[in-house]
Amino acid sequence: MNAYSIIEKKRDAQTLSDEEVRWFVTELTQGHIKDYQASAFLMAAFINDLSPSETSALTKAMIESGRRLSFDEPNVVDKHSTGGIGDKTSFITGPIAAACGVKVPMVAGRGLGHTGGTVDKAESIPGFKTALTLENFRSLVEKNNIVLMGQTDDFAPVDKTLYALRDVTATINSIPLITASIMSKKLAEGIRGLVIDLKFGSGAFMKTVPDARRLALSMIELGRSYDLPIMAFLTNMNWPLGESVGNSLEVIECIETLKGQGPKDLEEISVELASGMIVLAGLADSRLQGKQMAQKALESGAALKKFEQLVKSQGGHPDIVSRPSLLSVARETHSIKAQEDGYIESFENDKIGRLLVDLGGGRKTKEEQIDPSVGFKFAKKPGDFVKAQETILTVFHHDSQKDLVESLEKRFFREIVEMSQSKPTLDPLILDVLGDRT
Ligand code: URA
């Protein structure tokens, strides 16, 4: 076998055997396949799709490419999002679930395409370490009920490589590649249940609800073949979640939400997702009961304490909860104001993510460092009425970026926002819940 013939076969839309998929992944793990060959394979898989058997073989090989954890306790449950703009629920949902007795071993990723990444957001907290040994990871989840790390060279190593390449080669929004990426990480965590926040809409990788359902079912089916119950929430990503977009700004918003002072949509989704985790952990009989437990953990401050414990245990600044201003936020601000009265009809939400990348808050090449301090704060979103000259959003930027901000403002009106004279009908925040124990 060789990389060339496998790429060629996929390029010609033929089905790869389990052995060929395993060989490719093993060689990739050992560093024998170059980035350009892996990228060509990804593009061929993206264009010609992978069959269910190829997806399953890819996931299995990716799991086996690294070390795996296993837990004896039944209450080890994680949550994973398929990615979006301002999508920051891990820092709220995880601590809520952990405060309710769920063990939450979160393995997350960096920014992907136009979407932000939990690992990048966590690293905007001064001192926070996301590179942990597996032993450290396990002992923190045993001790605190919650831990957060990125893929490492020995845990989900192939996802680490492919994820970084997909980020910069326009090969992200593929149902098989997303399935294998998420499921290989989650199955290697040794969890006993998984909640998926499956985003649909203009800021998601799945733009339509039918595609989002297809992705959910692909993961639910794969989970079943490993006896892993999955609950998938189909949630609306036609506009940013919460008000903030940008790494530090989003962490600050999470702290506010954990204090009960955050945006209501963010709180609602976080509580719903946590309720699913509580049910899958066997700690509640229904989502309603799980939701009551989650709400109580939020209102009592127990979830905030869990967040604080997570931060301190991973080297983050111990005063971050009482002094969120310790997070670095760009000093200059510019308000983008409505040009006319009217309702905001829609946002091209993925382009908001692209604006953040252009501002430095996301990557264009896999080696690039991101700037956690830049971002946006939205005062208005689709469905809201605005008067001319009212602020729609504020840009947080550096003094040296004034020209760039001017061009972003032009792009915002030309490509992103659509206004209307009548109130638009919008999809709900949570459209459906699929899978096990719903
Ligand atoms: N999250 C992941 O971990 N992988 C993907 O491919 C998309 C979202």
C-alpha cells in the first residue's frame, strides 16, 4: 500500500477498504505521510464523501492511533459542539454538569474555519494550560469532576493533525470527516454518554436542518455501534450565541453567565445541554428533572465554583472569577451603527466568524498565533428592531487596525446584515432533540 494509490482511489470516488484506511491513519500517526498528502486525501474525501463503512473505519483507526481512557463509573459524560460563532457553552455547561455530580472529561479543539475553539478560548485565561498528560487529565476529572484539554501527541493525535489541516484547506463541512473527528475524540475519552450540540444555520458547518439531522444521525449510529448513548440537540446558529464573539470577550461572558448576569439565550442553551448530560449520567430520570438540577447549580453559585476550580487546577489565574478584567481585551472600540430604521432580518453568520479571523482572532495558517483580545459585542441580533444610528455591534480592536475596521464595517453592511421593514420569523433556539434518552 502507499499514500499515492489511496489518494488516487478516493480521488476517483472508489470505496477504500478498512485495511487501506487503517494503513493511511497508522502511517500518518508515525509521521510517514506529509501534510500535503493528508490534505489531498481530505479534499478527495470531502468531494467524494466517505461511505458509512469508511467513516467507521476512519473513526476506529483514529481512536487506535492514540491512547484511550476508560472509567468504571457510569456518570462520565461529555458535551461536544459541532462549532459556531460565539459558541462558548463548554465553560458553562461543563461546570453546571460537574456541580451536579457528572464527571466531565472534555477534550476540545482549537478554532476551526470560521468557528471559534474551546482550547483557544481557555488559553485566553492567563496561565491556563490545555496541554495535559493523560494521567493528569484522569486525576483532575476524578478529583474535580471536570477537566479540559486539547488533542495531544498521544491522545487523538490523528485528529490533532487532520483538524489543523482541515482548518486551513476548506475541508471542514463534511459529515463523515466531522463524525470521525468528534467521535474518535469522544470514544477515546472513555465516556459513558455524550451530548452533542448540533448547530444548524449560516454560522454552522451544517447550513440546513436536513444536513444537521444527517450529521446527528451519523454520530448517533456510530455511537450505538460502540454502546455509547448520544443525545443531540439541534440548535440555531443563524446568529452568534450570546453577545460576544472573540476569545477573551467570550470567556468574560461565560463568567457573567455563571454569575446569573449573562445573555438569556446562552444561559438557556447551557442549561438544556447540561440537563442532557445529567440524564445520560443517570443522575436524573428526565430532562425536566435534569434542567431543575442544572438551574439550581447555576443559581446557587455551585457551577461558578466549579469553573473557578477548573481554572485554578489547570494553572489559570486564581482571581479570574472576581476580576474578569485580567483577561486581555483590546482597548480601542468602534461602534457599527444602523444606517436606517428597521428589523434585522438575518446575519450571514459564518462571515462574522471570518471577520474575527481577519481581525486576528482566528487562524489563516496552522502555524499562526491568534490574538485573544480582539472581537465583537452584539447589541442587536436578527428579530430586533433598530433605529438609525443605534449600535448593532461594537468592535474591539487595536489602534493599528483602524483601516481594517473601516473595511470590516463596509463588509458588514455589504455582505452580512439584511434589514427588513417587517419582523422576521425566526427558527427557535433549540429546534429538536434526537437520539437516546431524550
Ligand atoms: N468539532 C470537532 O471536534 N471536529 C469537527 O470536525 C467539527 C467540530
